Amino acid sequence: MSPFGGREVAVVGIGATEFSKKSGRSELSLAVEASLAALDDAGVAPEEVTGMATFTMETNPENMLARSLGIPELAFFSRVGFGGGGGCGSVLHAAMAVATGVADVVLVYRAFNERSGRRFGQGPPPDKVAVTTENEYRSWVNPHGLLTPAQQTAMVAQRYLHAYGATSADLGRVSVLSRKHAATNPRAWFHGRPITLEEHQASRWIAEPLRLLDCCQETDGGQALVLTTLERARHLRTTPVVVRAAAQGIGPDQHTMVSYYRDDITHFPEVAGIARRLWAQSGLGPSDIDAAILYDHFTPYVLTQLEDLGFCGEGEARHFIADGHLELTGSLPTNTHGGQLGEGYLHGMNGIAEGVRLVRGESTNQPARSDHVLVTAGAGVPTSALVLGADR
């Protein structure tokens, strides 16, 4: 039985555009291309889709995408907020719809021109400084110059380094690993372009202690997934990837990127809460996870996630990484596609696709075991995560 009650659910299709810095086409075109690729991968016709799930920040309305794909009718459509924190949440919504019979085939999609169009890293656009409840938190940080995600993350990162004795080089090891994996991934923007720790340390400051190579890319592109029942998935052309667990989380005194008023800002209680729910749903624990896709919009949040998810103790992530645990031959091969630092920044949707490839055994950086794969969404915001598993 599904952890959401009712029918078991599987991811049966993944599809993407190329990841570029200037797509030269509309965001709707990107969404259509990624969606058709995912449906083709699954061997499912567009007219069989009865549900959609995406992000509140998505510019492609469900009705326009349905018209463009030739989907005649939708019985379910859902959106998840909080930017990158919504990635795994959109899959959770899709899985619940399939498990409960609200929809039989659900398309999950995200497409944007984030490099050639609206660049999130350049600070708040006009709609983000309007006097609304959603933007209330900005009145506490904007006057102090904390306008961009990098500046906002730097506050947390600086405190973490101070509290646990970590250094910029400890953050750099995350970037070096992601670029190492991206270098052998033909889909990655940084394919063939690994970096050294020395190059990381020589990269310019963006917002101390974050250097340029601590920050994820800005990417144009699209990514889509197709979910249906496990029963049907077993008769389709791809290897079913079972949704073993999925959870969303908002923690105490939660803000968006700037939860500075908690007693401890070095960790995220919403991530720890998600971990408890994932392990309870799946019957697994950190030691059962074969590989992980950890949301790496900024390198410090890979360290905090490792600790909050239970893979190591507080302040121990720098040693865990330095000891090689995230390597392909380590105990937790991580971000095998190159992450958002190395492959592309699609609000983590490309990471979910990599989780599917890992379970299928199709990653360009395939570890020895990948029966259970953890995928997380953006940290520092209301967030979400998945455990994907083999059909065994």
C-alpha cells in the first residue's frame, strides 16, 4: 500500500530540455518539450494525462500546457509554493492524487528562462516589495542590504562556520564534488569542466563567506516527470521507480530564507521534521539510503542537510564530506548528476530526475547500489523531500 493510502505510485517517465544560458524560446515551449519527452519516456500518450502538479512560481498555466500537449481534460491540478522548497512537494501532491484515485496519470513540470529572463539571484523584483503579507519578512532584511538569496544565506553560513569551526574550504569540497560529477555528465552545463579546491578558494566573494563557486547556476530549461500507479507502471516501457515516502515541512518561526529569529540558525527544524516523517513512512533510516540528491543552491546547505537528516552529528558534516562519504565509492554517493552547482538550476526538478535515473541504474555516475535514493528540495524555506525506491 502507498504511504499516502490506497494505490502504490511510481515515476514512469522523465524528460528535459537542454540546460542553457539562453534558450531562445518561450517558457511554454520549454515546458511542452520537457513534458513530451517525459511522456515519450514513459510510453504514455498526452491524452491519458488527467492531472498536473507544479510550482506557484511557474509561469506556464496548466490550461495552456494542456492545450499545447493535446490533453483533453484534467481532473486534478495543484501548485506548491516557496520556490525550490516545492520541488519534492509537487511530486508528493501528484503521488497523493494517483494513490487516492483522483487522477490516474499526473504530469509534474517546471520550466523557466531563469538566466535569460527573470534572474532570481539579482534581488527582489517589483512584486516582491509590494506591501503584502507574503512580503512582510522583507521589511526586516531589505533595509540591511539582505536583498538576494546569496546575501540571505551568507548570514546562516557565517554563523554555522563560527559555531562548528568549519571553513570556506569545507564548503568548497561540496562544489568540487558536484563539478566532478558534472564533468562526466553530458547533460550538465559544466560537462568536461571540473574544478579544484584551489580554484574554489580563488573564486571571488559574492557575500562572505560565500564565494562564486558556492552558488548554484542560473539556467534556462525545463524538466518534467510522469507518475502513475505501480500496477500500471509494471506494464510500461521503463523500470518503475516507486515513491516510498514523501513529505513537506514548515518549522517553528519559519520565514523564507531569513529565519534569523530562532534560537539556533545553524540548523533547520523543518528538515529534521521531514526526515522523521520520511523514515516513518518508508520504514527506512539514514543507514538504508544508498544515494542522495541534496538541494545545493548554496554549498553550506548541503552540510546542514546532512546533519539535519541524520547522516552525521551536528558540526560533523565537514568531516563526513572530507572522509569521502559523498563520493561514488562512499557510504552516501551524492549529487551524481552534478547538482544545481554543476548540471543546471531547475528548482531541483533535475535532481528528482537524477534520483529516478539512479534507481533505474541509468546515471552517468552510477554507484554500486541505488535501491533507495533520498531527494531533497530547497533548504532555508518551507521544504519537501522524497524517498524513491526500486520495485522489489
